[in-house]
Amino acid sequence: MPLTDTTIRNVKPTDKPQKLFDGNGLFLFVAPGGTKSWRWKYRFQGREKLLTFGTYPQFSLKEARAACADAKKMLSGGVDPSVQKKTASRIRENTFEAITREWHANRKSGWTGRYAEDVLERIANNIFPHLGNRPINEITPPELLNVLRKIEVRGAFYQAHRIRETCSLVFRYAIATGRAERDTAADLSGALIAHVATPRAAITDPGEVGGLLRAIEGYTGNFVTKCGLQLLALTFLRPGEVRLGEWSEIDMDEKLWRIPAKRMKMRLDHLVPLSTQVCTILVELREITGRGRLMFPGLRSAARAISDATFIAALRRMGFEKDEMCAHGFRSMASTILNEQGYPADAIEKQLAHNPRNKIRGIYNRAEYLPERRRIMQEWANYLNHIKQATHKDMNTAG
């Protein structure tokens, strides 16, 4: 008698394996541990063989019967269903998407969480829909170029180059693991439209900087966002390094912000001397977010930091256009003004956490120029406070 869902749901495991037959060689195997799997007994070239379709209830009775019917068609056509299944499984394991995800899983431990998400998201959105199911060793340069052209059509030339570079890493991983013979993406070097880098927008004129600082001081949006903008101006840090900050990194006794290598672009630990002004901001910020791990938690979930668009949105709300000032521009602002004022270039570069000329030296000397940087950071904070107030007084006098 054919099986029913009711019969299958009600069968209980026993000390010995059970076989519940549905017909045409299809049966449900019930293991002593309770696992129920669909199996099909058949003969191929005179030999009895067994094929497993899937486990119940993930694989329903209806799906098992359909799989059995398909397998019988293969058998009648002279194809061994077991061999066909193994071949299909091998193909799935060697697709571009499968190998990309495997490569990503092996690499992501060395990246920040956000960067790891971005890398996979770019490939998943732009490449997987077109080439994800293709065996990686069969993808040709024209095929990949055609997909990258779709990105260029959107005007995202820089993204097209970045995705090609990531694809190249995936192909090289496939070569190393014996599943590809060539780096197809490398063959496209020079085939994409050149990306012309444009400098990030930054305000560097002292008078205009004063106006920017006053706008931040009078910001009427979220107070946590306001604190983040102030810290961007005072610390030289990248936007991501600020918004992902954790309270455990702050040492108010030593007046230091210790950022671990995993959160830094150059993967080196970074020390940020805290000026008196920064300490004041942190005390106020801690009153609001200090009970959690993150310094800048999101509004929807305290477990996730504010988005990378938060600071940009705040600048736009204050009236600063994208070609005038961006969140990353605070670094250029500090570097330009301090270099013009004659501060030591090496100390400035170290505070900007740029890649040291001697990386080994940088790894073993995280506190490089620390006394000098403490002085610079305090004098920079004093300078910003001065131009914010002085320009304001000048405007009042002029009125």
C-alpha cells in the first residue's frame, strides 16, 4: 500500500532500522536515531543499487515520488542515476558561486566584519546572477567581460575594477585547489574603462573650517551623530574607525584610544592620544551609550553600529554638498592644515595611520612619535576651538 504523510509522521523509531515501502522500489528508511530518509532500490546492468534522495520532512513524499520518476527515466535511457547524481554534485561544488563562498570563508577571518560583508555582497549582487551556477573552469574571458560591462553601464567604473580583482582572487584560489587551470579575470587586464580617481571633498580653508565646526556645534539631529562628527574632526580617524568604536578601547586614565589591528585599514594596532576636548565629548557620549559595547550603536539595534551613511547624511543636512565636504574629508582637513603649519610630517602620517615605510618597524613600534602626537592632538584641538570661536566673533564685529 502506498505511503501517506500521516503514516510517515506517526512512525516511531525502534532499536532496529525500518523500511516503509511506497512502491516502484521507493521506500522510507527510518534509522534507530529517528532520521527518515528516502531511498530507491533499482538494478543497473544486472547489479542491484541504492540511491538516496533526501531526508523527510525536508524532502516531502511528493518530492520523493517525483525524484523517483525522474531517476526511472534516466534508467530507461541507459543512464545510471547514482553516477548522474555524483556528477551533478561535483558540478555544484565547482561552480563559481560555490568556490567564491569557499574562498570567502577562508579569507574573512583576516578582515573586518563590514569589509567581509561588502566583498561577498558585491560579488553576489553583480556576478552570481549571471555566472554563479557556471563551472568555474568553463567561464571564458568574454563571458566575464560581458558581466563587468553591465557594471560599467551604470557608471560604476571603480566598482567594476574592484570586482574584477576579487574575481581574479577567486580564480587563483580555484587554480590552487585544482578546480581551474587559468585566471580568467587576469585576461581582462586593460579591457575595462579606466577609472579616474577624484580626491575626496574636504574643507581646508581655516575660515571655512570655522563655519563647518559651528555647523556641527549647532547640529540639531541625533546627539550621538553630532559627537561622531566632532570626533572625526579631532582625531584624524576614518569614519568607519569612529562609528565602530567600542568603549573597551577607551582609556581615560592614559587618555588613549587603543584601536585593535582588526579594525584598522592597514591591519596594525593604532593609538590615538585624546585631547582634553575629546575627553569631554566622550564623557558626554558615555552617558548615553556607555551601558553597551558600542560607542555609536544604531537606533534599531544596540548590537549594530550606526551605518556608514550616517555622517554623510548629517553633513548634507547641514548644507554641505558632496563636492564640498565628505566624512573622510576631516582627515584631509587635518593633514593639509597641520602640514602647512610646519608640524612634523612623519608624526602627522603616523597619526593618520598611513602605511609605514617600514611595515615591520611599524608593527613593533605602535607608540612611534607618541609624545609628539600627544602634543599635536592637543594643539590641533585648541586650534579648532580657536577658529570656531574667532571666526564667530569676527562675523559679529563685522555685523
